[in-house]
Amino acid sequence: MRVENLTLEFPSRSRGASIVRAIDDVSIDIAEGEIIGLVGESGSGKTTLGKTLLGMYSASAGHIWYEGIDLATADARSLKPHRRDLQMVFQDPLSSFNPRFRIGDSMAVPLRLHHICRGKALEAEVGRLLERVGLSADHARRFPHELSGGQLQRVAIARVLGIGPKLIVADEAVSKLDVSIRAQILNLLKAINRDIGVSLVFITHDLSVARFLCNRIAVMYFGRIVELGSTESIFSDAMHPYTRRLLEARRANQPHDPADDVTGPVTASGSVDRFAGCNYRDRCSVRISRCDRERPGLEGPSNERRFACFNPRGHQEDPAPALAMAR
Amino acid sequence: MIGEDAVLQVAELRTTFFDRGKPREAVRGVSFSVRRGEILGLIGESGSGKTVTGLSILRLLPEHAKMEAESIRFEQHELAGMPDSQFAALRGTELAMIFQDPVGSFNPVKTIGWHLRHAMARRQDSNAISAKTWQTDPLLLLDEMRIHTPERILDAYPHQLSGGMLQRVLIGMVLALRPRLIVADEPTTNLDNLVERQILDLIRHHQRRLGLSVLFITHDLTIARDLCDRIAVMYAGEIVEMGPASAVLDDPQHPYAASLLRTARSLEQHEATLFELPGEPGQDARQRSGCRFAARCPSVMSPCQIDDPPLVRVSPQHHTRCLLHVQ
């Protein structure tokens, strides 16, 4: 899948601004079989991006190329054959199931819908899928409320696997689970990716989880990707000040930075002018004068290693050499 | 168990929920104490009974739950058996609680300023305190909660503030009550990492400054390590390990605590496969005798199925509930 300059705008409900740009000029390639992590704080647009990739929101501009068609502009008829390739696993498994359906019936719906199997074979397939995710075929007879959150998340994964997707978007799929269950599900996702080569877009706010699971990481801030690179390079050599701030946040005794408060809705629409200059400049400790005038693009030494910052690694501004160079 | 310096001393607390008449024990004979000026961490996974323990002490249980205790000693008061009318005067003044979801603690149609003045007035009614020890100005209070430009907050309504900001205001309100003991139930679970750190630092700062005692309920081991002086680990309604934070987290004696830490460590150290504790918490909840953890325990022995393990002392301050340590 190749995403090009994807933008998604919503009409704004707050006074002052007329639109909210939830996704702002995002370009990213998702390779076959890779696990890419979308990380960022709440409101950074990571969930919205994931949903837009699957056509749950229609993009305002840009393209999502997949198998030769543009999902962003395609009509329902041309999208249909690709729907089964693109699937989603949600944060709260309980709300992804009809409480009146038995697990087996919930799982059978997509199998029937996509004409994968029916009758006797259907039951066997449901059993096989449940076993694939570490449950037993008996679970098919239970109701959602009889299963724990971890078991239900396994069922949600099994249901998605049944239709043979090429890309799964997992939205905070482990963040509501307990520590011991989270480890089980993370191991399961990794094994599934390894065994069947399905691509995963893994949305999380937890960097250590992303580090365990993902091959590449895209850091999002205010609807934009601000840094993109291999998991290793993000952790060993973060360029964007926001990425570095997120990495530091895992350590105790943070100096309080009042600039972090600008995420609060009281100031968000007012102080962050999102159409000129760098979105992050109000919180940035290493901003330079250029950040107020121009918006940094996502650039870097290679397509695989990019960041949107004029002052990567955060050197303090020293005006003298810049002047000398200008002359 | 612990001497004179305890602010809260709980002995044999039992809380039972009645689900259509059927009893289910959520807390099964828990005993612990919170010393003056310390943070005691109550850690465990969902369903372990940690939140119910906190709610029981504050008498905030739903109607279908029944709580009994040999004794709940709070300062000079015996809470077990105290009439509700008398208890109501303590709750919200000497004994306070911070909840996971700050939104629910605010009246949506009243401003932040109204809430703060209300909290301050409540404390002044119940006890004469000197102006020197506590602020009477809401602005100063907000400033102490490290809220940038507090003026703009006073006239705001709760829905206009971010979760982190609301939690700061709530902590300010709780501190304005000048409580002797705060029960904090996962106060940062819904917040982003950066904000979470700042809130924890804020709690720690004021706790030290005021010499407060805190019962801090969390499922997050990293938070427990950074914040707590002592830790009690709960499993299936019982405390299975209790001791100084460093002893419990660096040298856990109970197989459950050891497994949890091993899982957390395998994530921190980026191991290729995470350590998994098999099974689900609560799978053995209905079991009548023997160790509640036996079915999942990697070191299970035959007597574990029959004998209730006692709380054994492994070092002067460190206790564990496991037959492995019974001589």
C-alpha cells in the first residue's frame, strides 16, 4: 500500500477555526509482511489515519494506492473486492461483538459473507481459527460476556484472520489488557505476522510495545508524521524533538514543561496555528526562527529515514554562522 | 502487624458481591497498613480486588456488595462499625479519593473555580486550619498544581479541559481538603505518557511536602517502582506479597509477582518473544481451598491444591503468601 499526501479535514465545531485537519499531508509506504507502528499521543491522528487507510473515512485529498486502485477515490463497487484484504482489530474487544451472538456465530458472519465456506465446513473452520489463536473450538458456543478481555481479543483476531486479509490495522489492541495477557496477545500477533506474512499497522501510545512488535515506526503529531524510520533507528537515533520527548517520558522525574499543556483544548485551537510554521514549535525546546515561518517537510537521508524538523537532534540556535553563510 | 506510625490499619477486610443472590468474594481477608507519610502501592491485574479494597475503605461500594472487616483503624477512629453519618464527616475531608476518570468527579455545569472554592470551603467548615499551612486562593492552588496561567482555567467548565489538566485540578481540590490519607485509584491510566509522568511527579512532590499518606492503586509496575515506598501485590482477592518496593520488585518471592516482573522485563529488554504467564487471572476464582494461583503457577506442588498458603515472613519487612516459603 502506498499512501500519498493523504489529508482528511472535518468541519470544526469550535469557534474561530472552520476546519480541523485530522490528517495532514501524510505519505507512507506499507510493505508486504511488515509491521509498522503508528505512535503518538491522543489526538495525534493515529487512529484516524488507520481508519482512513481502510476507507472508514473518505479522504479530503491525496491517494491510497492499493493493488492498482486508489482507495481514496474509488467508488463502493471497485472497493468491494478489496474489502476483505483490509481489516481492523479494535481497542475494546467487547464492543466489537454482538452480545446476543455466540462467538461461533459472530465468527461465521464474515466467512459466509465472503463465500469462504458454509455448512459443516464453516463450523470446522471456526474451530480451526479459534485454535490458531490459542483458544479451543468449545469457545464457539459461548457468549461474548462469558469470555475475558484477552480471550475476546483473540477471537477478534481469529475472526479477521478467517477471511485472509493482507493488511490488518490494530488500534491500541493491547492497551486495555493486563500485563500478563498483553504479553500473550503481542506474542500471538508477532507469530501470525511471521507465519502468514500479513502486514500490520499497529497503533499504540506505548513505545515499548511498539519496539517489541514493529519493524518500522511512524511518530505522529497533530495529524502529521513527524518522524519515520526503522524501530532501531527511532530508538537509537531519534531526530525529531517530539520523538525524543516521548522517549524521555518513559523515565521518572520529568522536569515539568509547561509547554506540554498546549495540548489542552483550552489553548489548542488558539495558540497552534496549524497552517503556518511548525506545528510543534510551541512545545519545542530547540526551535529556531525558521520554524515560525515555514513548515518542515518529512525529509531525510533516505526514503526509509525521514523527519520533519529544521533542527534535528536539537542544536541550540547560533545566529552567527548562519549569517556568515548568507553573506 | 505494623506499629504506631500507621495512619490506616486494615485487618481481615472481606468484600463480597452478590450477583443475583450468588455470593462472589472480591476481597478475601486482606490486611495491611499505610504508614504516616508513605505511599503504599496496591498492585494487581483486573479482578484482583485492588479497586474494591480502596472502595471498601471509603464505603463507596455498590448496593449489592457487602463489606466486613475485623478492624479498619484510621488515625484515632475505628471505621469498622462506625455509623454512616459519622463516617460521612471523615470522607472528603480526612479521607479522600482520586479516581481514574477525572471527568466523573466534576459537576459538568459548574466552573472549575466553583469546584475549587467548594472544596476549600468544605475543609474550612470541618476544621480550623491556619492560613499559613494552606492556601485559600484558588489561583495559588492551581499554580501549585503547576497549571500554567491559572486565571484562564477558573471560569472554564470541566469539558473544556484536557484529561491531564482536569486531573491536576482534581488533585488540587483533594489537597485543599488537607486529607490524612488519599486513596488514588489508577489516577493516570487514561493519560498520555508525557502527562502521566508529570501528574505522578506532582503527586510525589505534594505527598512529600505535606507528609501525606497515600494508598496508590495501579496495575503498572513501572509506576509502582518510581512512586511507591512499599508495595502489596494482589491476586484473586488476596495480598500475595508485600514489602518495600525495591525488595518486592527486585527480588519477588511469590511466583505470581515473579512472573509479572519477568513479563515486564522481557518487554523492557526487547526480547524476541515475551515471557508469558499461561492462563487468565480469575480462572480459579471459584476455587474453595488451596492457593488461588495454583492452576497457573510454574512452581506448583501437590499441597498447593489443598492447603491455603499463609502469609510468610521472608525478611523483617517482606511477606509472601506461598507454600514454597513455609519451612
